[in-house]
Amino acid sequence: MRKASCIAACLTVLAVSQAFADRQPYFGSQEPPKEAKKAAAPATTPGPVIQQGGDNVGSATVIPAIPFGDAGTTIGYVNDYTAPCAFAGSTNAPDVVYSYYAEVDQCVDVSLCESSFDTIVMVVDAALTVIACNDDADCDLSLRSRVEGVSLAAGQQYYIIVDGWSTNAGEYVLEVTECPPPCEVTCPPGSLPEGEPNCGIPDSYNGGCNSTPNVFTSLVCNDEGVLVCGTYGAEGGTRDTDWYEIVMDAPGVITACVNGQYPSAVAILLPNCPVTAADVLDFQFGPECVAVCATANVGAGTYRIFVGTDGFDGFPCLGTYSLRIGGYNCPPVGVEAANWSGVKSIFR
């Protein structure tokens, strides 16, 4: 979900490398507003009708089995259904429909991430009750849609509706897959517990620049690497953000790797609030149960490590992540030179 301006608690920064040309680092706990991006998205003009089927639930294209993939267009169709999740309630776009009969209990993910326009996706039951809906998801392409972890009951009919925001229409790519096996993260022995109550929503424990006053968890150096076992989550447009602070005694290369139960984001930052583009030394994001690592070559001084879910909804509280910080070495311990006469004097 990409939004161009921000409420006071949010921190929007510019992209730090070509890899993030379409993905700006964002460190806020609140889902950022999307007015400017939505306003900038060009509306498409319906063209001639293309007979591909699926105009409504009565003529829905049948999904015979999952996984399933298809591509098509919504241009030339009509607006039959209203998406309750549409930003600002704006949905007057044409839509197309797919049907699926669940033979067994299933969990499915539905994606329009590879589509060419500002999409909305809905999953409804036989009574047209909406059981899942998304306007903008955290796809690599902004303003695309995806719903994950949708539970389907055996013996029930369902419909997947491909829609657009406002009057947007265009070519879509639909992918329906079974949910991956549950991701379980086990923290390594010796990890320091983060100790945050209530999943950090709201966060007065280590919410960093998103808390008032700003609060950080200070970590102690360890030549073998610092291990932290933390919790996070995101629901209803709010996510837990965990901010750690380290003090480097000498220049070096530090790494911060997060392996989380949910898609995760991690960053190495200079110690400033609010965060600006110049404060972002590295920012990385990735899927669940995969180590996501940020790296920075730094001088002596104070630095901050940011950890959060890569998204603002659909991640129940108390998800587990393991954070490993490497290169945060302790200063050498000074040893005074000794001579034999001095040693003997101790025992006189």
C-alpha cells in the first residue's frame, strides 16, 4: 500500500538505490495515506467489449482446480459489484468474475499483483457476502491487489471478483494458489527476549521515532553477534515497529538480519527522528521465514536498527522474529604490562 504523504507519526523517506525505485523505505507504524498516489493514477477509458466471459456471477468463469492462473481484461465490461475496501469508497470500475466450488476445506491466496492497472480483488460466498477484499497490497508494483490466507469451507460456492479502483480498468493477471505451510520461527538459544508487551500496538516500549516520547531498546555489544527474539504484528492499518540502538566503539561493517514469521522489513539508520533519506544507510524487505539482511559500513557512533512487518494488516499479533546483529564488537580490554618485581610485591 503506497501513500505519498504522511501523518505526523509517520516517516516517509526517499528511495536509497535503484532497487527501490518503485519501493520507498517507510518506517511508520500507521499505514500511510494514499491520496496523492490515487490521484496520480490515470483512469482508463473503457473500449469495445471483449467477449471473455465472467461478466457477473451468472456467467462467471469456472476455476476447475487450484492452483489456477488466468489473464484477461476488464475493459468493456460493466460495474456489477461494489468493493467495501475501496479507498474513499470509490469504485465505479468494470469488473469480471470467477467461480470456484470448494470440495474440501482450503486456505487460498489470490493475487492481482502482476496486473497493469489500479486493481481491487474480492472473494465472496454464494450469498455475495464479502469474506476478503483488498484495494492496495504490498506488491512489487504499487496499487495492485492481493488477499492471503482466505479460508474456504468444503461444499461451498465462492466467487472471485476482479475489480478496479475508481474507474480504472485494464489487463489483469489472476493467480490463485493454496496457502503455503505455516511459517514457524524458532529463536536460537541464547537470544535476548525483546520483552515487549501487547505486540507493541500501541507501542510505548521500543516504538522508536513512532512513539511519543521516542523510545529505543539499547543493545550491548557482543563479539559473537547479538541475538534478539522479538514479536511483531500488524492489524487494521497499524503495525508494530521495533527500534534498537547500538553504539559502535570503532569503525566497522554491521549487519542486521531478520528471520520472521511474517514478511519483514529491516533497516540500519542514523540516530535521528524524524528519519530523512540521508539517515537510511540500508533498507531491505523480504518474505516470511527467509533471512532479510541490511548491511552498512559505519564509523564510530550511535546507530539504530529498525524491524517491522512488511505490511499493515493481516499479521496477527505476537508473530515471532529472530534478529541477529553482526559486527557490533566490544572494545578491547586494556591490560597493563606487568613485571616480575611487581608480581612479587603483591604477595609480600
